[in-house]
Amino acid sequence: MLSVWNFLKRHKKKFIYFGAFAGGVYLLGKYAQRKIGEIQEREAAEYIAQARRQYHFESNQRTCNMTVLSMLPALREALMQQLNSESLTSLLKNRPSNKIEIWEDLKIISFTRSVVAVYSTCMLVVLLRVQLNVIGGYIYLDNSGGKNCNELQASPEVQQQYLSSIQHLLGDGLTELITLVKQAVQRVFGSLSLKHSLSLTDLEQHVKEIRRLVEECNQTSGLKDPPNKSHLCRYMMPDEENPLTSQACGLTEKDVTTIRLLNETRDMLESHDFSTVLNSCLSRGFGRLLDSIAEFFRPNEQELNQNSSAHSLSSISLPVAKIIPIVNGQIHSICSEMPNHFVQELLLMEQVKDFAANVYEAFSTPQQLAK
């Protein structure tokens, strides 16, 4: 026993150091274990939050798609009401004395209607992508923040006020767009005789010229837009302030929130990314329109037997009078209800999906929103 005590006395410092070291290791291990547990809990919480946000985003995109498709009948009705070619075709059935004049009017209206249908449908797709992802981001933050009804950024009243702004595209914006496109169509097709023959290539060049006149009209009209901004934005949202701002004295907190959302949306519409995505949709939309018209340029079996060169669509020409009914009927495929392959192709574009994800990310992440 004495020898053990002497041993302990001789190595007292070593035991103290060892005890301190062992205690330190133990405490460090406990600290590391706690930190690892905290990191795992935080990672699990972040994973759950990311999964929840991803689920909410995907659900929001399905809502976007269904909303676009549900609004197509209203868009088609507005177009057919303002560009009523059916009344002209009814007059032609009665063999009137001024049928040439009626055919000339029908020519302008038919091309105008199809071109505006492509423009307005593409605008509807991209605009609703912005609006529903802006409001969707705010709804996600409201739901994940445990806020009460008075603290919500996207209350039902705000959502209704904000989303009602889409009526500009179906109302005054559409009327202004029709006027602009009609002027361009008149310049391109006005001088063409009804007997004049056009190949599919000719028709494509004429449509490109109409697009150039429409999309570059700000350069000839003296309007000055920012470099990245497409002047087509004015047909989706009015340039002037929201009517709510004219009632400055009687604005409620919800009105102020709605105005802020509208201004944020207007900023998105004036961005370079929005302009790029809209132009991509327009290129795809007009390509689809020409593909649909091309089906009527295909030779029948008799023509194939008579002329082997008829295998090439570029070798086939049709008089303008025969092209008019083909173009006039395109609105029923562009703005049709489900299934609508024209709109579905736009909705499935990768650029549209990526843009929607970026908008949602910006408005559903507090750090991004603060910027």
C-alpha cells in the first residue's frame, strides 16, 4: 500500500496532466457530439424546408398551367369579338356586289387575328408565370413563418387585387396590340392581290416582317424604352401607376401591399431575363403557327403523281385568297381548350421552367427578397 502511495506521489503531476487531458478529451467529445447533433438537426430542418418548398413550387406550376388553359376561352372570345371575321364570311356567302372589298378586309383581319393570337397567348403564358410565382413565393413565406392573418403579405384580398391586373392584357392592352398589329399587317399584306401566289417561304418572310414592324415600333414612334425592356410590356401591364395610387388618401394596408407587388412585377417584366424568355416563346409560337399552316401546303396524291418536284413544300404556292381561310382558322388551335398542343409546347419550354424557378426562388427566400 505504501509503495502504491509513493508511486502516486512520484507521478502526481503526470496523473494530474493525464486527468486534465482525459477530462478535456471527454468534454471536447461531448461538445463535438452536441455540435454534430445540432448540424444534423439543422441539415434535416433545411432538407425538410427545401422539400416543402419544392413541393409548393411544383404545385404552384401546376396551378400556373391550369390557369393559363382556363383563360384561353376568354382570350379567344375577346379576339373574335374585336376581329370578327365570321361576319365577313357570312356576307360573302350571299355573293354581294362588293365582295372584293370584303375579301380585302377579311385578308387583313385574318392575318391580324392569327398574329395577335400568337402574341397574346405567349404573353399570357409568361406573364402568369411571373405573377403566380411572385404571389406563390409570398404565400410560401406566409405559411412557413407562422404569421397571423394581420401579418400576411399575400392575404386573399391582396391575391385577388393583384391577380386581377391580368385583365389589362385581355382588355385595353389587347385592344392596343390589335391596333399595332393591324397596321403592320396592312403595310405587309395590304398591297398584295388576292390572286398573288405565295410559297411557304414567302409567307414566313411576310410574318417575319410583321414581327419586325410590331416589335421595333418604339424606334419609329419615338418611344424610348430601357435597353433591356421589351416595349411589349405595356400591353401586359399599363405604364401608368396602378389606379389604387390615385386614391392615396384612402389606401388601406392591403392596397399598399398590392401596389408593391404590382411594382415588383413591373420590374420583373422590364428585366432582360423576361425579355429573353418572351422572345423565345414568340419564336416558338410563330414557328408552330407556320408549321400548322404548312399542313395545307402539302400536295395531294394526284399532284405527287404528276410532278415529282411537288415533294418539296418550297415549290408549292397558293394564291392569297386560298391562304386567307387557312390563316383565319388558326385561332381555334392557338386558343383552343384542352388539349392545346400550342400552349402545352410553350409551357414545357426549359427556358420558361427555369425562369419560373428563378422568380419563385427570389420571392420565397427571405435573403433573396431582402436584396
